[in-house]
Amino acid sequence: MRAAVLYGTAGSLLLTALVAAPSGAEPIWPDPVGSAETLGTAVAAQRAEAAGIHFGHCAKEQNMPRRLQCGTVTVPLDYARPDGRQIKLTVSRVKATGKDTKNSKHKVPRQGALVYNPGGPGASGMHFPLIGSLPQWKRIAAAYDLVGYAPRGVDRSARLSCEDPKRFLRGPSQSPTSPSESYKKERIAEAKAYARGCARRSGSALRHYNSLNNARDLDVLRAALGERQLTFMGASYGTYFGALYATLFPSHVRRMVFDSAVNPEPDQIWYRNNLDQSVAFEGRWADYRTWIAKHDKVYGLGATPEEVLRSYEKARAQLAASPAGRKVGPGQLQSAFLEAGYYDDYWPQRALALSAFLKGDPKPLIKIAGPHPEAAAEAENSNAVYTAVECNDAPWPTDWRTWDRDNTRLARVAPFETWDNVWMNLPCAYWPAPRQRPLDVRTLPGALPPTLILAADRDAATPYDGALELRRRLYGSVLVTEEDAGTHGIAGGPNRCVNGYLDAYLLEGRLPERRAVCAPHAEPEPAASGGRTKAPQAAKGPESAKSSAHSENSKSVRQAP
């Protein structure tokens, strides 16, 4: 409960006192009818509907199973100039199976395509259609073509890059919770160099990698799939541009699921959302330490959360003096344990690795936190898209003194993630491209069909207030909450109650009258040896991209807040 008090009281009071991000111009709502971008989207969608998507075998380098089909859809780089430069987005699909899980003689009617985005920004959804083979997804896979895609900038979709992947892959690194002035100067120089690299490698195209264009791309994809209305599920950051889509194109929506919602309040995009996220991760880190302490007989890291913290800090000090395997320093340790803030599936193995390290065996820690050179290009690409989208989307403070003041205060009560969050986003202070004005997400009564919002109330990556705010802004939306849980991305996970609401909505269009609450899923069992633990749930996609990016870099592991 101490963590809840921190987040609900100390954290919120502190954030209220912090200086807000520069407001810039007033938020826009929405694209004016007849604007160049609105007309350009209509032109692009009309062309895409006529062209369709020619699905076939996926490219060999994509290393996809044969049952997965791939194709491309063409979109304008700049929607204000639909006849200008075009880019291709890669798309994947597994057709609806039509199989009734309870009656093999009955064929389930097809309901259309379900398009999914896993978040990021910078994550690919190309593997999503394969999820239909999992038991909890089979009913949905029977009724829908499962469709994933790589958003603009990601992988083969007009790939974005800001630096040589070999430079991006570096370590071991430090991760001070009270950085010195000299360390801050080093990180400021790195942030400026990174922003320059993004501009140098992408030129004038850089400004077009933003959330509004991601929403417009989604409408073109809808048309290319031959869908009159869109059925969409977005996780984490995917909820943000899904909400933009709902605001821009409400009549084009059939059903929408928002899983772990970003706070869409324009003043929150993105600087203040990052401050809120740092506070929330402190609470989730306390949850994890409480769980480790409960299993002290297994891990020997301490019988109280405070004792576990001392064990963790002891490991940090040892790694600062002598990195494990010359690969894992405090930065890599922090990134590995930050992943545990997203998914409690990660709790047993990370606790086991920390325990083994402190007992003299560094191999388990090197395995989970060490660099993966084979993923360097993917990680660099993911980070480039993340940075470009967040920096382009909204105004950011351009004076380092604002960042320093706000985060120095915040780190006093939330040291776990605060400064790594700063370094992750600091290129936005020196961003060379023009900034967007955030769209004022909201819909009028009757404009949008009922939508479903899913959230865990202790989610750190997208704090619960974001789900409450999105519900207020999308008229007729219904919130389903997994109480006393903090997994990031709960659709199709271990909670049968949550999955029941998801199935009822997607398959039958049924929603609770107002809101619903589900009890938490079971906590993970402790691992006493190097046994296998299951992979994280629905929103794994963005985290696999972001985690590989930042555990191999000195930046933190994060999903957009």
C-alpha cells in the first residue's frame, strides 16, 4: 500500500507542482473538413480500395511461417500532397478459420478483418495474426481475418534510422539515480547528436512520422482491406492513434478495443505523460520487491521490500565496479528489471538471476540483460521511430533547466525510472523538425459506435488515469478494469474475466452497461531454478522491440506512456 500512497498522493502532488510542458498553440479538433490532409486521406483511401492488397508468401528475410500471408499498401508520405512521394507499408494476414471451437460441424460466419497495432511507437504487428493459434484467441480467429502491419518507419515500411546500429548497440553502461553535472552534460551531448542524426538520415521526410499520419494510414489500410468500417485493437501507444482515428473518422469505426490506454489529454502529450509514467513505475517496482520478499526462501534477496532494494543496490554497485561478462552494467540491470514493471511473467527469472549474481554466478544475469547483436538493427529502427513520433507529435521543453528541475524533484520520490526516462526522450528538446499540435481527442454523442477500454489499475507504462480520461473523451465507451494488477496489455492474457468481455464485444458487439471490474490474475509462481516461464501477454510486441532496443543501449526500456 505504500506504493499506492506514493502514486496517489506524493506523486500526484509533486506532478501538480511541476512546471507544465510548453503549451504551444491550442490543440486542434479535429482535421477541418476540407483541409488538405483530410482530402488527401480520402484520395489515398479511394486509390487503396481500388488497388486492394495482393497477399502472397512473405519475403524470405521476414522469416514468417507459410500460413501467414504478406502484402503492401501504398500511402502518401505527406497527406497534404497525396500525389507526391508514396511509401509502402507491409501488411500480414491469416484468414478467418471459420472453426467453431465447440462444434466442428458448425462454420462460424466471417465478420471481417481485425487490425491490430501493438504500440511503441516503433513496434511491428506483423506477427500478430499468428496469435490465432492460442486457445484464448481461437474464437476471435474463427470470425475475423487477423491483420497486422508495420507502421510507417518500422522495418520494411519506409524504414527510419537515426544512427548506425553498431553505435546504438553499446554497453556496459551506467544508470545513476542521482546523476552528476558532468554525466548530465554527456547525456545532453548524446541527445543533441542523436537528434542531428535523425535529421541527417531522413531529411525533410522526418516531420511526416507522427501519430496523426499513423491514424490516416490506418484509414487507408481499412480501405485497402475492403472494409467499409474498421474493427481495430490497439495496445498501449496503439490506443493513442486509435483514439485519434476515432476522432478523425468516427463513421468509419465498427468496433475498437483500447488495451492499456495512453492519456490522450493534449497537454499530456508527451512530456507530462512521461513524468506520470516515472511515478507509476516506482509503484510497480515496489510491487515487484514485495513479491520477491514474499518468496525470500526461494531467492534469499530479503524478507522485506526494503531488504530486497538493498540487495538490488548491492548488485548495482558491484556491476558499476566490474560489469558482468564485460557486458552488463547498472544500465543493463535496470533495463532488465524495468521489463518486469511491464509484465509479472518476468518476475521469477529476473529475481533468480539477481540472486545467482549475488551468490557469485553472473551467467543468468548476462543471459537476460546482456546485449543481443543480432537484434541491433531492429532495436535501432524501433528507437528511431519512437523518438521521431513522440518528438513530432507535440511541443516539448527546449530549455534543459526545465527538464533538470522537474526530474530532479521527481527523482526524490521516484528514483527507479526517472532519469533513464529523461535520457530516452531528451532528443525531443533539440528536435530539428516542426512540432505538431496534439489533436483534442473526443467524440460527440452518437458519432462513434460503443468502444471497449481495457486497463489494469497498477499498469505503470500507461497509468490508469489514462484509461479514465479516454473513457471521458470517447462518448459511449466502456471501461473494464483488472483490479490490483499491473500487467501492461491484458487482452487475450491469463485473465478469463477480461477475455470474456473482449470476446463478447468483438464477437457479439455486447458491452457492460457502464463499467466492469475483474479480479486480478494469479501472481506468478517463484522459479527455484532456470525453468521456463511463459512469454508476456497481449502487448508483448512493443516491449520486445523497445526492450531489446534499450537493454542493449544506455537508454531505458520503455513503451510510450
